[in-house]
Amino acid sequence: MAELVIYGRDSCGMCNNFKKECEKNNLKYKYLNIEDAAVKADMFRKVRACSWFKGGRFGLPLVDVYGNMQERPSLAFVLEAQNKLPKSSDVEKIKKQFKDLDANKDGTLDFNEMKKMMAALNSKLSEVQLQKLFCQADVNGNGKVELEEFIDFVMHGKQAVAKVLQEPPQGTPTATGVRDQWKKDVLEAHNAHRKNHSAPPLQWMDECYLSAKKQANLCQERSAMYHGTCSGPSGRHGQNIYWCSSPGSDAGEMVYAWYQEVNDPGYNFSDAKHTPGTGHFTQVVWKGTTHVGMALSEDGRFCVANYYPAGNVMGEFASNVLPLPDGAIGVSKGGVPIPAGAIKTTIVRKVVKAGDIEWGDASVLEVKAGEDKQAEIDLILGRCPFPYKDKIKEALAGGAQSVTISKQEEKDGPRIAIEVTIKQGYSTSRMRGQYGGG
């Protein structure tokens, strides 16, 4: 059986009594003494991820079942938890699968490496649906799936605990300052595809942008792709979401990922209705939609587009999702029309792919406890719109051991990426933000 871990303190009577009860019931476990600094740090990292801790309560956590901490569990709970643990042989099989998928042998799995396994599980999943699954596995939110994350994802879903806690977005969404070039790129990408399906061009709408920006930041906060913030003063919005492992996708690349569902898994124009895996495509070309607003999350990894009026209305697909020219029902992966015939279609897709944005060298500043480097902090953060200065000041005043600031600027572009890592007590937290883009 895989190992059950119990945290405790040697000097604690409750812990010692609990150990005796476990031994009396022949419960096999690994006992870790939290008086050891390294063990205590690991425990607190996991404690911070617990719902009962976030709720304001605190009790000595004794049990960790693959990251699931419990406040003062009963013996019955521990026995039940042990029975749910996978066999060691099953874990070894998953480790071998991880090793086989790790093509570049760097000890982690990127999206393309994980994609092979996920697509094998369900060949009908669209690119965006595969992105959503990857986000569930990538608990750390670093664009890589590590072995511990992979085991937990395969066995239990998203249950691993992030080694570095990602702080939520710090900024306040606003429609002012959105670059005209971003708006232009968003509209051009959508309208080129809509033209192929006899749909009128979209116009930009700040209301949609604000809702999309809020939802993109919520996705960043949860490190997950999920829908929400789908309404505004004008009414209900439609919504599409995109994710990339690192900032860098342009508007054309992201809109194309939604549009390509017309080919994979494929939309049947002769049976016009909602079908799984094609909802992003149908919203992009929905004839009745007139406006769009598209925004990136603060860290640049999540993109959300809100549409008004909302598309994908049951019973209205035939009149709003019109076929490609010449009666084609789609295009094969190799570009062959289905059925055969010339398709006069223009696909806007730039060469730039997710994560391929060219960044300059990183500028890094480390501030240790007791050091006065306010001038250097002000210099490296510059005109950063997020309240990182206040967070850093608060952390250092609160006894943080160190604060590391990393800044990168896009070569020949307007984007700037900031990453702040704070080591405080027994935990490490990180804030990431990108500005100057969408």
C-alpha cells in the first residue's frame, strides 16, 4: 500500500495517545515530528491549502492523504483514508507512464507531452478542453506537471498541494488604457472567421471587456479555466476561455484555437445544434452577436472573451451558425475539404505560438530582511499598475526572510512581466503580473 502520513509533535500528549491508538489497531503509517523545521515547513505549506484553515479555524493537522489535511481526525477517519490509498504497484505503473511521457527527460510534463495521454483518453476533446484538463493537473500553475501532481491527477483529480502558493491578482480591472492595437487584433481575428460564415463584423464593447477581465483574473486566482461573470448592464454575455503555459499568445492565435473546433472535433452544419467541443467555434461565428471584449489575466496565462448578445442559444443554431462557402461541412487536419470541394476561407493565424513571445533578459532584485532597498524596489517596479510595492513593504515589515523581484520586458513590444516571490515563515508565495498587453 502507498504510505499514509501522520504529522504530530513528540511533546504533545494528544499526538502520543493518537499514535498508541493507531498501533493498537494495526494501522500502518509514517509519523513525522513537526518539531523538525523541515517537516514543520512542509506541513504548513499543506495546511495553508486546507479549507478548514482558510475558514479561520486551526487545530493540529495529523493526517495527510495525498495533500488532504484534516483537523484532528478520528481514528475511524484515518482507517477509512488508508483503505482508499492506492496500492504501491499502481503508483509504480503511474510513475512509469510519467517517465514514458517525459520526452525531453526534464522530470516534468509540458502541455504537449500531457496532450498525448489526454487525447488518448478521449480523441474527441478539443484543444481548449485539453487546456482545461492540463490546468487541473498543473496545481503549481507553472506550466509544467511534476510527478507528484501527475500521480494525484491520475488517481484523484486535482488534489496535490502547490509547493509555492500563487497569490491572487492584485489589480482592479478597468477599461481605460486598453491598447488600440489589442482591440484591432481582437476584432480582425474574429471578423475574418465570421466573414467566412456570412456573419456581420463585431464591434468592441468595454462592458464585455470588463466582465472578461474580471473572469480572466478569477481563472488566474484558481489556476483553472471556468466560466463566470457572464452578464452586464446590457444583459447576458456569451464567453470563451483560452489558456497558455506561459504568456505570449496573440489575439489571432487564441481566436483560431476557438475557431478550429469547426474541424476538430468538427461541427455538423446539416444537423445544426449544440454539440460537445464546438461551443467556442459557434460563439465566434454566431450571427446574432454584435459586440466583443477580450482580456488577458494579470499574469497573461488566461484569456477570456465576452460576447453580446450571447450566442449558443438552443433552437437558434441553424439561423446563426452558417456553413462555409460551397456547402462544406469543415476542413480536415490536412486542409482537405469535407466533403470535397474548394473552400474559400481565410484563417487569421500568426506564426507566433503560445509562449513564444520574445522577452529580454530578466532583471532580478533580492531584498533580505533588514535591508533598506526601497530606491531599488521603486526603480525595478517602475510604473507597475499592481500594488506590489505595498505588498512587499507589508511582507518585510511582517518578518519576511526575503523578497525577490524579477522583471522582463518584451523585445520590440509593450509588454512587461513582473514576478514577486516572498519567503515568509514556513511558506513561499508568489505574485505574477503582466501589463502593457490586453
